[in-house]
Amino acid sequence: MKPLNIGLIGYGFMGRTHTNGYKRANDFFPELEYRPVLKAVCGRNAQKVQEFADQWQYESIETDWKALIKRDDIDAIDICTPNNSHAEIAIAAAEAGKMILCEKPLALNPEEGERMCAAVEKAGVANTVWYNYRRVPAVTMAKQLIDEGVLGKIYHYRANFLQDWTISEDLPQGGAALWRLDAAAAGSGVTGDLLAHCIDTALWLNGSITDVSAMTETFIKERVHQDTGEKQAVTIDDACSFMCHFDNGSLGLFESTRYARGHKALYTLEINGADASIRWDLHDLHRLEFFSNADEGRLRGWRSIHVSDHSGDQPYMDKWWVPGLQIGYEHTFVHQVADFLKSLQEGKPCNPTFRDALETQEVCEAVLSSAKERAWKNV
Amino acid sequence: MKPLNIGLIGYGFMGRTHTNGYKRANDFFPELEYRPVLKAVCGRNAQKVQEFADQWQYESIETDWKALIKRDDIDAIDICTPNNSHAEIAIAAAEAGKMILCEKPLALNPEEGERMCAAVEKAGVANTVWYNYRRVPAVTMAKQLIDEGVLGKIYHYRANFLQDWTISEDLPQGGAALWRLDAAAAGSGVTGDLLAHCIDTALWLNGSITDVSAMTETFIKERVHQDTGEKQAVTIDDACSFMCHFDNGSLGLFESTRYARGHKALYTLEINGADASIRWDLHDLHRLEFFSNADEGRLRGWRSIHVSDHSGDQPYMDKWWVPGLQIGYEHTFVHQVADFLKSLQEGKPCNPTFRDALETQEVCEAVLSSAKERAWKNV
Amino acid sequence: MKPLNIGLIGYGFMGRTHTNGYKRANDFFPELEYRPVLKAVCGRNAQKVQEFADQWQYESIETDWKALIKRDDIDAIDICTPNNSHAEIAIAAAEAGKMILCEKPLALNPEEGERMCAAVEKAGVANTVWYNYRRVPAVTMAKQLIDEGVLGKIYHYRANFLQDWTISEDLPQGGAALWRLDAAAAGSGVTGDLLAHCIDTALWLNGSITDVSAMTETFIKERVHQDTGEKQAVTIDDACSFMCHFDNGSLGLFESTRYARGHKALYTLEINGADASIRWDLHDLHRLEFFSNADEGRLRGWRSIHVSDHSGDQPYMDKWWVPGLQIGYEHTFVHQVADFLKSLQEGKPCNPTFRDALETQEVCEAVLSSAKERAWKNV
Amino acid sequence: MKPLNIGLIGYGFMGRTHTNGYKRANDFFPELEYRPVLKAVCGRNAQKVQEFADQWQYESIETDWKALIKRDDIDAIDICTPNNSHAEIAIAAAEAGKMILCEKPLALNPEEGERMCAAVEKAGVANTVWYNYRRVPAVTMAKQLIDEGVLGKIYHYRANFLQDWTISEDLPQGGAALWRLDAAAAGSGVTGDLLAHCIDTALWLNGSITDVSAMTETFIKERVHQDTGEKQAVTIDDACSFMCHFDNGSLGLFESTRYARGHKALYTLEINGADASIRWDLHDLHRLEFFSNADEGRLRGWRSIHVSDHSGDQPYMDKWWVPGLQIGYEHTFVHQVADFLKSLQEGKPCNPTFRDALETQEVCEAVLSSAKERAWKNV
């Protein structure tokens, strides 16, 4: 078993999900030749970082990411910081010869993303971006079905990601914990945070997007900043929808918002093909809905497939429990760790690479630009 | 078009459902050779009967059912009175040579039921009992699937009929409108009212029941009678469950209650066969759930079949609208009228006949007897 | 009881639904003072019209709608012909002083619609358009909830109408039975046929739409015409999506297609307000999904309300059966007939009037224009 | 942080679920003062045990459980062996002063169970039985609601546990991997394996059961033994149903089978109270269905509560991710480990104790006895 020494930068929500992935992958994927070692976690607040390190059993801490990158005992850098620091850290880490696992979205904009791609490609280091929903077994199975041609010619792709956590006017803006509401740190609002997931999955399942027409909205125009106590303009998008054409001739419709009362993380997608359709929903992520036109006419109906088989037919599920027993959200990160480790063994890239993620960034950019100019934009 | 002159006795809830059936059948089943004519409706309260007749366009009224039965211009008697009068009316009607459409349950007990069967069989008159749920298209399709062998060997049959309308202790007992709570008028509580439906469907779909072990309960022991204002013992069963064996070796489990908060008329049934299973639910009666073991393993799942086809594949649905547009509860009665009229054309019995319904009565009797004696009973 | 003599023009699918409405309304709405009389049905093929008249019990037939309009024994004209004849017939009927019940969409375009409005308003005749989904009890209840302020400030409105019946390349184009595929007869494809329903409901529930950005597609570019046997260009839109702003500041997202495999008539709508959200789906039209932020936090969840009460709390349902027993598609037309008759008693307009329906037509026009020019369009 | 040295006996499916629990609890419950240490795993096949130890990072192995029990560096014994060895191991472990975490069911029969209880109580050692479904957050919340009186007086409790994995006649009997089909090793079939779970939850949520009437069935009477290749009689129950009375006056109905085609691990429960009802289903274990009669009449409906809050309102969920992101099956074991460790800190018992589990054993015994004698049995 070869160790893979991890240096984690940032220890918020994504720091937890990634760390859990590192700790569990080998328990469930015994065929792996690498085992992640929690070598160091890095953050600016030494006390808080130490608490995180103690809880999760990291061997050491750092308070300066540049110091972390220089350490010889680190093989891979995991970037969990706000979006506006991804590029600088990733490029430096690549130059230091480290593998990189970067939280999504890749960057603030395509220009940054292109420089990040160039850096990892020049350095020849393994790289991946945590678009974790590709590795929900039901979504991975959707990919299989499409690649096998089960759906036939695709006509429609629709996806949305609906939340309701910023409806209250009293929610403060920005600050350490709420950087997602700060355009300077996040780049955009729901577009980069939520739609980026929908776009990544769509590009993976249905190929490239050629042009978009988008609409964004900021419902609450001013909020009190939680650090300064002063009112300031809200600069992120609270909601974003777009229509698009895919390269394969199908039509796309996407929507994301943080103002959909009753939905917490309702990422849904549906794909309609000439021969079959599929639907999926993050709130019940262990199920795939499937409709096949090949079924006998009288008995056609949407099937609710409980993706919990352990015979090896359903992706990843032979690693877990027995039929009928579901897994959850965190397992998508375990799967990505396992696949990343496998890719090292095999000397192959682990999707989505920085280059893959750059295409999502380009769609996001076209979406924001289309919304701003109220015009169709090519990607 | 031949007229079929109807004389309806009783004009409560079932008087409305049957009358609607008579008025709609020919609009949607143009191949019928008979057309029901609303000749007369009969009830003891002349004013109320007249109001009903005016609303529904009956040509005349009667206040004495014996007078109705004697009328030469009546071809068929429809019995919608409380259960304790079914036998007397039906036997008299048969002796008068009238066809009979009798509301369920057939009678108060098997002995009465046997006399009713003897009467109609001796008279040679067409007869049917309004176990209307046989003619929900999804249920009729279940019958087709079982008869075609799609389910394979049957292992389990389970059904329940759950309501919540008598939970309140303040609900009065008995009286004109609430005869269902009066054992003298109704014979039993949920057993004859609700379980009888479940049993009728089960016998039709899965064959005879050989023995039963039952449990009944009366949760609220005394209620104020709405006519007298006095407290009196509640004599009906509020809830009844039973286990049973079917002749084909499968096991049955049935439950009914009026104390299941949140359920209004939740009649559900599920049948598990070696090769496939089906489920159905009255609250969404236009859907049939279907699971086939013949589907590809990776893609097996329960299908929710929207029974709204109009290609002729799904029973009755070619008569109604277009795919995706559902029908409702009342259509089961329209279907039974249409089938009764068709059976006249063809000179065949219309199921369930009095004789068919007698078997349900016998199961009910065994259930009540088993519950009373806390012992298994043969049917 | 006053008779209201109906003259029906066109006897296709909508001829059936309307006729059923006329025949049933008084059975279930005994308080009505008018009773529709099926005086005459009109169509060009005398034999087929006669068959329809016989089946549905119309008293007479006509083969020329101009003759029908002249008859003194006709009070109201019901227009069920293809869209390109609505204007001519309606204007003539108004001039002849007839009430008009016109199938949707109102017209081929706003200009025609404006002339129709002017005609009925000048003549002072009662008029309504059969946007029947307003009278699904669950949808009517949604309107109540919004008007009562239960949802609070509205942020999002989304609706789609998905079908799959034209996926096959072998489906012929145009001709008598398939006029919906012929732009000359239908005006447009899914926009006027399906989206018009979604728009009508949206305007009713959420107020005016100010601007739109739309995308249309014709997936199969040529089809064989069923009358001529020759290939010709398909001129209708197979799919149409649009984004929009409502006057109240909320965002809208609409989609319609006939290429969504697995969906037959999946009209869904969802509205997200600051305090509550609602969802509805035509495939289970008797249910309303409801989420209230006012519920205790731990117990918040989407409720599936079975709209089958008979206490009078839920619109229309006190007219039908008992709790738990659902109604279906056709009942929306019965409700519209009942409301139309009630509006006559009360001397009030019956919504949606021609004028109401004109606004939907204007949105459709902006949608088609936006799609053609790939630009945002004001309504 | 105090170590708690674990000695695991048996390394099958339950060995994995428990081990995962030991490894994850401290990551997610940072307030714990104890940390489990994977000291040793024990099994008869040294090579296979070593493989398991390597995969899961146990420090050592044993091939004789008696040797394990004697080790001073072991604090707690975890029993994951077939049911017929629970008593002997548990009693010996108690006598050696070890804490015991025993897989369910407690024993082969109440007599064994009573001796086990006596042993742990005499030794004064901490003890618990892995009825893990108590710690599904939705089920734990159901317990809270009942204890708070939200449901009011309980009328009905129904539960079933449906599987389909033994339908095939070709499935072999007994042998190392299939001891659950061998009555000598398992004690019973579905009764001890599946119904025991349903009974444990029911006793916890709804109190004691007083009497039962049960029915069991062995559908396939003979199977080929996988070790000997010879046909032999099947001695376990393939299916078992029972009716019962609870001490609080409510009625119970339970069913379990391995012949319900289409169900993998469908453990469902429903409880109807005078004021509210709840439903839960293992196939979607992160949801609780809830119906409250206190809701406004027009808007009453079953709520589907997505139990994924992180505000602390919903049990356990503040330990995991953010709202909308579900956990899965394995987390129930993590919760039980955490609660066991917390109970050590607090010096309190961890439910269900051996004594709690004995009551479930007694109900199982009454069920099997009732089925055998076809008579009601007191518990």
C-alpha cells in the first residue's frame, strides 16, 4: 500500500467532505494501491485549524499555504478555499510539482481557468475538480445508459438546482462564513455555486453547449455586511436561468435559485431521448427514474430504480451494503477519492480534469454575459 | 336503441353514483344496444325523493318500494337501501321478474344471501352487485395480467381500506344519515362496508379463501344516538384485520379501519408473484404500480403506469379521453352499467353476480366469527 | 329552470368534452337556474355529424355554421373548430347576438383576437374561452391561496407542458385529423396548443408578463402529408421554451414540447413565494403539493393535499363525492359550464373572457417573435 | 480522549457495518470522550480474518473467541456471529468483565436471552443490541413525536419487512454464507431476522405487546444444501404475519417475507394516532411522512419531511451535512456507536440493552408458538 500524502487548504464544509472521502476510500475499495494520509491541514486561524486537525486526525497544521506547498512530505494539494484564491494556489502548487484536487468551480473566470490548466499540464501533475455529483451512482448509471445508446437521439436536457436559504432579508452579507454571498470572493452567486454543478453534469452526459440565453436576478438589493454592520449593495446573482443549444441538436433549459421556498438542495435533471428518458433528483439521490419506450405499451411507465444493487451491475454499489440499503451524499466524495487513486495506478486522468472543468467555466461566463447584455451568446 | 327502464330504491350517496352511471354509459359506449331510462326513484320521504328526481331527471317517484316493484314499466330494480333491507327487496323483485342491481354488501349474512341467490336464479333474472372497484381500469388490468400469467405463482396478497371519519368521540351514532354505524341496519362495521370491497377484489383476482384468523375492535364503546340523544353501546366493528390462506397457496393479509388519521378512502392492494408484483391505491386510482423481474437487472424498478391510454390496450380507457388525462371514481359505475348492458345483449351474466357476492359474504361471516371466538375459521 | 340552447360547431375531441360538460352540470350543481339544451351540432360531413348527434343526443345537425348562427332557437355558439376559423365564426356569432364559448387559443394572433374582443364587447354578448385548467379544483385552490396572501411575495413561477406523441418520424403531417401539425390551421405548434394553457394559468395566478426571451425548435424538418402523400416542410414549432419577467417582479420559466418521451400530458406548475410554495401536475390533477414555512421547523415538508374534500373548503369538491374519491380531467369542463351558467344568473362575466384570453395571445405572439429574432421582446 | 479497545467476533456483513461505525463516530461526534480502537478481529478462518483485518485496519487477529475474551487489551466484545452462538459468547464475555455489543436478535429463544441478561447484569457490564433502525434519524424523530404526545392516543401500528431474495427454487440452503436459511443456526427465518427489527421498533415506539395471533409459511419445502449437495427439508419460516394488541389499547399488524418480488429491504411502519399519523420506509430512510389533523382543513395532507436539517432540531442531523443532503443506511451504526460511547461517559445504559432486546425475543417466541398452534398466545 503506497501512501498518498494529502495537504488540505481550507477546512470548511468542503474540507470535511473531502477528508471523509480520504478516510473511507480504502475501507470500501480494497483493490486500491494507494492510501491517502492526512498529512497536514492549512488555514489562517491556527486555533481553529488545530481543532479541525484534532477532530479529523490530521498529523500537522500550517497557517500559510505557501509553506504547505513547499513541504516535501506532501504529494497532493486539496484546495477548499474561496473561489478567488483557486488560481493562485493551484498554479503555485503545480509549479511545486504537487498533484491537485481543486474544489469547484475551477476559477473566477475562464481566463484564470486557462492559466490553471496550462500550469498543471506543463507540470504534468495529476489534477481533478470536485464536481462530485458525477459520482452519484444513479448519475454514473445515467452516463452508462446514454453511452450505450439506451436513450437514442437526445431531444431535451433540463436541470435545476433550487434552494431557499437566502430568502430572508435579514440574512447578512459576506464575511468569513458567508463568502458565497460576496461576488469578490465567489465570482458569482448561484451561477458558479449551483449552476456550475448542473452544467458540469450536462457537459459530461450530453456534450458541449454551443450558445445560451440567460436571465439573472438579485431579489434583495442591499444587505448588512456581517463584519462591518453597514448596508451594501448585493453583487451576486440570487437566481439564474438559461436556455441553450447542445452540439448534438438537443435543447437545454437550466435554472438555479436560492429563493425557492421548500427546496434545500433540489438538484434535478431530466433527459428525454427518442427511445427512453431518465430523471434524477438529489433529494432522493439513490433513485433513478427511467422510462423506456421499448416496454410493452400497456405496461409502459416511469420506473423508480432503487440504485442499491450489489451484484456489480450498478456503478459503485458493489462496494457498499446489500440491495435496498441506500448510501448518501458523502459517498460521492469517497467515490471521487477512489477514482482518483485508481487513476494514479493506471496513469490516466481522473475526470473532470481542470481542462474538463474549464469548459463549465466557459459556459458560466457565457451565461453571465448573456444575462448582462440580454442577448444570446456563443460559448 | 332499446330502453331499459330503471327503478331506483334509495337515493343517498349510492343513488347518485348509480344514476350518474345510467346517464353517462351511452355517451361513452356507443356500441350499446340498450339505453337506461330513469323511470322512477323510490324513498319514504316524498319531498326529498321528488327533489332528487328533479335534480337527476327521474320521470316519476314512489314512496313504497312494493309499489315500484309491481309497475310494469320497470325493467330493473336498483337497490341502494341500507343492508338490512336488501334481501326482502331483492327476493320480491326477483319474484316480480325484475332484473336486479344490488348495492354491496349483498346481504346481512350468508343465509340471507343464499336466499337471494336462489330467488334470482329461480326467476332467471339478470343480477349484479355493485362491487364497483373491479372496474377501475387499473384493477381490471391487474386481473388481465394475473390471468395471462404475468405474475407467475402468487405468494402474497395484501389489502387494506383505511379511513378516519369516525375518530371523533363526538360523532353521533345511527339515525337516518348514519345507518352505517348501526349494526342492526348495517350488519357490521368496517367488515361489511370496507373489507367486503377488498375481499371481493381478492376473490376475483386471486381465487377462493380457505380459512381466516381475524381481530376486530370497537375503540369508542358508547356514542350518543343522534335521534334519541341517549348514550348507547356501539355495536359495530371500528376496525378489523385478518390473515388468511388462499386456495392457490398464497397468504393474505387484510385490514380495515375508520381510525387511521390521514386516510380518507385509502383502499390499497398489492400482489406479489414469483415473476412480477402489482400495487394499486384508490387515492390515485388511475395508476398501477408494476414490478417485473424480467426487466434487465440494472434497470429493474417499480413502474408507475398512468392508466390513461386510448389505444385500446388498457381496459375501458379507449372510451374516454387521450393519454395522460385521468378519469376518477364515478367512472367505475359507468363501466359497470356499460358492462351490465353489454351482458344483456350477449345473454351472459354480469360479474359479480349475486352468487359471486355470496362468496364475499361467506368470508365476511368467517372473519366476524373468527374475531368473536379468537380462533381460525374455515370459510 | 331556463333552457340555454347550445349550438356546437366542431365535434372532435373538444366537442366531446364540452358536450359532456353541458350534460352533467345540472346533475351536480342543482342551484343553477339555466339548463343547457343540446340543440344542434354543426360540421361539414353530414354523416359524421349525425353520428355524433345520435351518440350525444343533439336534437339536430347543421353542415354550415352560418346557417347555425342564424337560427333563432340557438342562444349560445360553442366554437370547437381549428384555430384559423375562430375569428370569423366568433365575430359573425357576436353580430348575430349569440353568446360565445370559444375553444382556446382565442385566435391565430393578437390582431384577430382584438377584433373578436371588439365584436363581443360591441354586441354585449356573454363570452368565455375554454382554458379549462383554471377549474381543476387544485388549481382553483392555488388561486385562492395566492389571493389570500398565503404564499407571500412571489419569486418564481415555472411551468411546463410535456408530451411525446410526435416523436416518431413516421407520423404524417396535417390533414383533417392532424390539423394541429399544420401551421396554417393551428397558427403555431406547441406554443398555441400547450404553452397557451400554461400562460393562461400563469396570468391568472401571477399577473401580467412584461417581457420574454424564447427558443423554438422543429426537430423533424419534413413529414409526409397524410392527404397528399408528399413530403413537405414542417412549419410548426415542436418545442418552445421561454424565460420571462412578471409585473410583480417574479421570474418565469416555461417549456413545452411534444418530444419528451414518457410524458403524455404532463402540465406541471410550481410557484415559490417567500412564505409558501405550491406545485401541481396534470397527471395527478387531484393533488396539490404545498410547502409552508410557517410549519414547525422540524416538521416542515411538502404536503400532498388530496383535493377531494366535501365540506365546502376545497373549490368545487362539495359537488362531487366523498373525501378520498377523486375526480378527473373532464370535470374541468363541467365546472366551466356551471360557472358560465352562474355568471348568466348573476349578470357577470365568466373568466377567462375573450379579453382575458387576448392577453395570453399577446404573450404567445411575443414568444414566437422572440424565438424568431433571438431577442428579448416586450409583451 | 480515552481509547475503547474493541474485539470483534465475526467479520461478515455486520462485521463491516459495526467496524465502519467504530471508525467514523469520532469524526462526526467531536464531543465524545472515548475513541474506539480496532484492537482485534476474530474468526475461524485465519486467512480470511487477516484479509478483513488488513482492509479495515484491525491491529491483530484471533481464531478462537475464547482467546479473544481473555485478552486484557480488549474492553468490549462485539458479537457478529450466527444467532446460535450469541448466548455462549456473551455469557463468557460478561464473566470476563467485558462490555458487550451484540448483533440482533439477542438469542435463539427467551430462555437463552434471560441467561444472557442475568450474566451482564450480574457482571455489571455495559451492554447493547444492534437494533440499528432505532437510530435512523426519521425513526428517532418519530419516537420524539410520540413521546411529546403529537400523535395523541394511538389506534393502529402496522409494519412490514419485505424482501425477495429467496424466491428462486434454485437458491441453496444453509452453509457458511447462508446460515440465515438454516434453523439450527438462525433459530427461525424471517421472524428472527426481519420481524425482530419491526418488533423492536414497535416496542420502543408504542410499548408492550400483550397477545398475538400469527401465521407462518415455508413456500419451498426442500432445498439442496450447498455444502452436502443433498436435498433437505427447509426448516425456517419464509414468511410470517401476525396481529396483536398493544398494552395501550392499539392494534398491531405485522408482516415479513422473503417472497415479495420487487422489494429488497422494504421495512415500512405506520402509526395512526387520534391527532396525527406517521409513516416511514427504509427504502427512503431519510424521509418521514407526517399527517397532522391540526393543519387547516383545506390544506391537510401528508407531508414528506426530508430529515436533513442541521439546525439541531432533527435528531443526529446536525452532525452531518447541510439541509437537503441525505445520509444512508450505515449511519445508523455510527449513531449507535456514538450513543454507546456517550452512555459510557454518562454512566447510563445504552438502549436497547439486553433486557430491552429480551422483550422482542419474547414476542418472537409467542409469534412462532401462535403460528405453530394456530391460536392466540399471550406474550
